[in-house]
Amino acid sequence: MSTQTVTIGADARRPPPTPAQAGAGTTRRKARAGMAMSLATFAMAAASAIQAVLYLGHFGTNVRTDGFFVAFALYSTFGVFSQSLRLTSVPLLVEPGARLSVREFAATLGCVALPVLILTIPLAGPLAHLIAPGLDPQGRSVTASALPVLGCAMVLQLWAAGGATVLAIRDRFTLVAGAYMSGALAGLVTFVALMGSAGEQTLGWSMLAMAVVTCTWMLIGVRRSGGLAGGRREGSLAPAAIARNAGMILGRTAVYLAFNVLFVITLAFASHAAAGGTTVLSYAYLFASYLVAGTGMALGMSSIPDMTRDARARRRTLVAETVPRGFRYAMLIVAPALAGLIAVGAPLVHALLPASLSAAEVTTLRTFAALLVPWTVCALLVNFLLPVLFALGRAGLLNALALPLVLVHLTATAIGSALFGVDGAVGAFFVAPACFAAVLLLAGAGRTATPALLGELGGDAARFLALAALAFGAGWAIGTTLPSELTQVVVAGAIGCALYAAGLRLIARRQLEVMLNAVVVRPAPA
């Protein structure tokens, strides 16, 4: 809701805004849109974190939780794929030059949902064997049981993402953020209510409840903002036309599906580990992936409509104008979060829930989190570059890279696994995304600008990661001098946060001030 008060007489006498004022207003609007999307994503992450702790405390880590998290990895992958529709489909719907009407878009998403339901309900058993080759029959039975519930949640999240796409074009970002936050709350309430009766499948039912609320909210928002009307073209709802549109949308989104299926491949290699290892790896990945989604993808979603319009206005410097700035703000948040997980988060879970996460599993979680740091940096960069390249009309190139991306990842993971086991498979997770990011940067910025941009991006990543490592490392070193484990963790976390905040005032004061200004909403001058 706007904080401005409209006075008809005064407004009629007020001169039109100058170009500088209009530009400042646009910047604030973009910042607040990005902040709204980030807050919504982090609200979902907070609800997921609470559920993760409760899930660990109630069910621990064993072969049955491994089985569930293999299915959950597929759900998470499809969830990110659904969210990517909000990036790849916007250029198809933005006027002028829209290739789809809103009505055509809705019908196409209904068509896309059909194979998802077929794979996860009647074919759940064979699919469980495919994605969990290293689990025993007991674990795979849990995977097969989880797939139908999670499959329904996938479809609803797909439709919710479609609604969010339409609302983004109509500049209704607050509605989108509200839908996701309400869904996260509904999922948490459902989890708590069913935790004692639904067993390891509790989290699946929680995701279904979240999807129901989110999808319902989005569809109501679409109806109130104009429904399925909109766009200059009528379009066709004939089956052949819908099938062609589905191919076009999926073709544009193939690169996101390929990028996010990389973890499913890594998890398949890791499923041969000791019981509980798959669960621990899933927790580490979910934490890192939420950081990427809450910063890189959220900012991309909030800016893709404007970037598309800018690209059509023949602006040639979108990469240099958008990627370094967004990446810098993302690393400001991501670096301390990763350092906090390694230094404080894992031992905190053990201190609070010693029966659910053993000391050995704390070490495993820390190791996986450290190995995922390079992947997180590369994934952030990819998630900033992809929206720009889609806005520039490079969808054909991006999706041509989908298969090579998967093949590079398979090769790197197989080599890493053969040399170093599960740690090698996880450690190789960054190789394909790093190569992919380099190709995207070259395609978007050109050979001349790429070296300078690489230096700027690498410098920003190193700067924030080093500060976070020093801050939380010092906090942990001081905390270990205390007798109680819980006191050690709390003191280490407090000192780490304080030192990181102090360091930001020295190395990133401007970025810190901009972020704070984006949160504070000031009334317009009279």
C-alpha cells in the first residue's frame, strides 16, 4: 500500500516529475520489488528451516529419510524449474511484441502438468528406481510413496508460478510476495499438525498444503487484476496450438530444468553413501539453494519485465548494468549465511538435537556446506546472467547449452566420485555451473568486456567470502574457549555477525546503505 496521500487540488498544481525524479522513482520501485520477492523467498526459507529442524528432531537421519529426500530433491528441482517460468515466459507475454496471450499461457500450463502427474502417480515405482539406484528396497518404497503427493504439489506450484508471471507483468509484486508467504505459513502449520501421524511423509503433505494456498492466492490475484484478458493477440486454444506453445515454453525453460537437475544427478551418486548421508547432503543443498533463490532468482524475477523492455529499446549494455550490481548485493547476504552454517549452524543443531544429528554427521554437514560454497557462487552468477540473456533474445543459445551442461556435470561427477567418493561427487558440483557461467558471460557481454567483468565479479565474491570466513572463524575461535557447547555456538554466532557487520561498514558501506534504504519506505514530499 502506498504511503503517499493524494490531494486533488495540490496534485493538479504539482508540476510533472523531472527525468531525474522519474528515474529515482523507477530505481526505488525496482529495489522494493526485488526486496519484496527476496523477503517472500526468505520467508519460505525460514518456514522450511523450522520444518527441517523439527523433521530432524522427530525422524533423525536414516534410510527412510534418505528415501523421502530423494523424492523431495525431484520436487525441489521442479519447483525451481516452475519459478524459472517467471523469467523465461515474461518476454513471451510483454507488450509490444507478445507471442502469447494470457489465455494461451494458462492453457499451455495445463498441458504441461499432464506428464508430471503421469510420472509421479501411476509411474511412481519405476521413477523411484531411476532416481534412487543406491537405496535399499525400504528406502525406495518411501520414495515411491512420496512421489504422488509431491507430484500434485509440483503441478500446483507450476500453476502458481504461471499466476505470478502474469501478476509480475501487471506490476503486482506485493500480491506475489503475499501469496508465497501465506503458502509458507500454511505449510508450516500443516507440518506441525501432521508430524505425529504422517511419518516421514509429513514434509510432503506440508508442501502440498503450501502449494494449495499459494496457487489459490495467485489465481485470485490474477482474476482481480484483469483475469485472463490482456494482450493484443487473441491466440488459439486448439490442441495443436497448445502443444506448440508448450514446446515453445518448455524449450525456453530447458536450460533451467537442466541446471537444476544437476543436483538430482549428484544425489544419485551420493545415494550409495552410508545411511543418513543423502539426508544430510539434502539439508546442505536446500540451504544453499534457498540462498541462491532468495537473492539471484528473486532479483531477476523482479527486473525481467523492465530488462525485456530495455532490451527491445536496443540497450546493449544490460549485462554490465545489472549483473555486477545484483551479484554484489547477493554475495553480501550469501557469504555470511554460508559461513554461519559451517561455523555455527551445524553444531547448533547438534547442541539442540543431539539424538538426531550425531557429531560425525555434524562434520559431514560442515564438509558438504564447505564443498557447496563454489557451487553457490557460480549458481548465483548463472541466475543473474540467465534473465539478461533471455531479455536479450538469446533463448536459442541458452537451450542449446542444456545438454552439454548435463554431460559436463555427469563427467565431472563420475570422475570426482571415482577419485574421492561422495565428497568428490559433491565437490565436483561446481564444475559445470562454472563453465556455464563463463559461456553466458561471454555471450552476454562480448569478448572485450568479459575480462573486466570477470575481475570485478571474482573480486566481489572473494571480498565478501574472506570477510565472512574471518568474522565467523574468529567467533568460533573465541567460542571454543567456553565450557558449554551451546554457549560456544551462541557466542560464536554473535561475534561472527558483529564482526561481519563491522567489516561491511569498511568494505561495502554504500551497498549496505542502499539495502537499508530499500527497506525504509519514505512518504512522498507534499
